[in-house]
Amino acid sequence: MVRCGLALAVVVSFVGGALTCLFTLQGGLSAPSATLQQGLPTLQVQIAALPCIGKEQVLDASLPQPMASSTGVAARTSTTTTSREVAVATTTAALRDSPRQQEEEQSQLVAPAPKGNADAACRHKRASSQIAICISGDSRTLINERLPLHMHAVLVQPLCGAAALDLYAHLGGCDFNEKQRWVVPKRIEEELLKRRIADVAGNVAQVVSVIVYEQGYNDTVCDKHKCLCKALPMAYKLRACMNEIEQHEREHSRAYDFVIRVRPDFEYFRTLPLAEHWDSLRRDVVWSFISTRRPAVFTGGFSADFVEEVVPLEKADFIDDNMAILPRSAASAYLRGPADEVEACIPNKAPARFSKLAGCQETPRWWWNECRIERALRAVKGVELSIGMISGKDFMGRCNWLDCSRGECAYPSRRERGDAELKQPFLQLSLPQAAFPPFGLIKK
């Protein structure tokens, strides 16, 4: 069996012999392993990137041309003529709509694709801020070739005027065993994700690293019978990202001013502020995607006392882990602290009593991954941190979490999350620009 966070199509060519092969590499699903009969004279495995269609679809076996990747380069490894080609792409449900109906539905909401993502010269003012972007999380939605272009338009292009703009990607991929037949799919997965991250960077950001981990990989041992281990897959990627950031700083004898932590499955409806405005951004404020105020204890949902301005850290209750704009003074704690705490073993036993003011470890959130972020920030010494909220109406506003396994990548009108902007075109590339709220800027 193979478990995977990425959708791929596998095209198998052979001469003579018999072959039974089905790879289902789709987010969160298990798939039958490939079964190969002995004695095949020739075997060529060819893999092409598929859009994340969210439905079951069998491709035409008489495809005349290799399927193109997002960069326009064919992803096939061979063009040798063979007696038969079988192309199978399996996802989550039976295909009920005709191709024409799908095309008509998507054409109403999907904005036209651009001819290029970042070839134009930067027309924005130059800034002195040096910024690192850490993309961390499962890569399943990056099969959608439009998503990296959307991320570029939102996260990278507005910062083209920065003194330095570097991109680090630590992504969860598929689980492969050590058998020889998985060597090619594993390599193609890595190559595809590197192309996707290159599309995010465009000709603006410098890609420092792209690391793809098997989904079940852990770089440490956590005893789930005694300790809370759920946060580890997220935490070790964040820490690895921070390790590389610090190594890059040492090698180039310069420190970043800000580190942006993002996931690879967000859809945005405003872009980041221009680089020139980051020079005036406060260095004591951690911008979290969502944050709430004390004394109420946040336990989930869309109704809470959300932070609308900047509040001192001690007055903040919930601090989420989905996205953050971090001043350098808080970046190491935010990105490294959760993994360090998990490795030290967080007892998986609920507290004897709850408190509204003792921190998340004594609330019903004691076991949440977000609690690890909150505890890391509260442990920062030498600077009095404050908290702002990225998704506030005065900043970037709402975002949408994409989930290809639910069909959202193919059917944008069915984005049913409570935080989705249902009527907006899907993965837009031209968006209004956000501005930092005045209370987040250095007073002149």
C-alpha cells in the first residue's frame, strides 16, 4: 500500500509480458501497490502531472502527446514507441458530470491563466527589509498548477522590492517503501514539487531549498503512549526550515528582518503589502492568522473575541499555527520551539483543572498543535511581544483552506468552509493589495 499527499498520473509502457499497475497518489488515500509479473522484457515508467480533479477519471489510452507540466516541459521520461499505453488517474469519487459540464462550471469562476508569472521588472520602490518565506506543510494541493501562480501573486510579487527575498520549502509528500518500483515515482514527485516552488518564486524570490519528506517521516522518536505526538509532523518541518534560515544567515553574514510562515494550501483574496511598507513594520508584533483575546477561552468555531488591533501577548488567548509574519526576534521560537517541546515529551494526560489565565496548557486546548506555538512565543525572552491578526478585516481578511480530496480544486463553487469567499473567482492572480493597519507600524 502507498499513502500519499500528492496526485500523480502513472503511464506505464511495456513490450510483451503482462502488467497490472495502479498508482493512486491522491491526498490522504490509500492505494493498491503495483503488481508486476516476472519476466517483463522492457519496462518504462512515465509519469505526468495531473490537475487535482477531485473526481475519478480514466484518461484516453490513445493520448497522442505527453501531458505537459506546469512549465511546458513534458514530464514523461521516454518517447519510445510501445505496443500499449495505459493511463489511469484515480481520485476520490465516481465521475458524475460530463467533461463539457465540468468545463462550463469552472469557466464561470476561474480567472484566465497568465502567460507568465513574474517576468516583468519590479516596478515597486526598493526597500531595505530582508525577508524569508518558509512554505511548510503537506503538498497535496500543489498538484494544481494554478496554485503556485496564485501564491506568487499574493506572497512574492508584492515583495519584489525587498533587499533580499528568499524562499524555503519543507513539504510532506508520499509514503514510499524501499522497493525498486517506487524509485521513479519518488523522483518525479520531487521534481514536480521543485517546479511548483519555482513557479511560486518566479523571477523574484531566490529558492534556497526544497525538501520533500515522506508523509510518515519523523526525524525523532515520540512515544505516543506517554506523550502528545500529533504536532510532530508539522513541528519538525518548521524547525528544519528555521535551521536552514539560520545557516543561510551565517553563510551570508546577514540576518533577515522578517520571516513569513505559510502553508501550501491557502487561497487568498488580498495580496501582502508592498515591500516598501515593511520597513515601517513594528519589530515587536507577531502577526498570526487568527488570534483571540483573554479572558475568554477559545475552543473553536467562527464566533469569538478576535484580535482586531494589536494586543500585548499576555492579553492574547488563542494563537493559531496556519500563517504568521514574524519579526526575526520571534522567528526562532515560533519555528523551533514546537519541535523542541514535543521531543521533550508533553504528557498526554489532561490537566486536573482548567484555568483561563494560566496559558493553553491548562485549558481544553492543552492537546492542540496551536498550543505548542503559543507556549513557544510566551517563552521568548528579551522582547515584549504583541499579537496582531492577519485575517482581520483591516489587513488581509479571510482566506480559504483548499482541500483537493473534497473536490474544491476542481469545483470552486463548492468551497463550503465557513471561512471561504464562495462567490470569488478561484485562485485569482489579480487581487487588491492589503496594507498594514496603522497600529502595526512604527510611530514616526
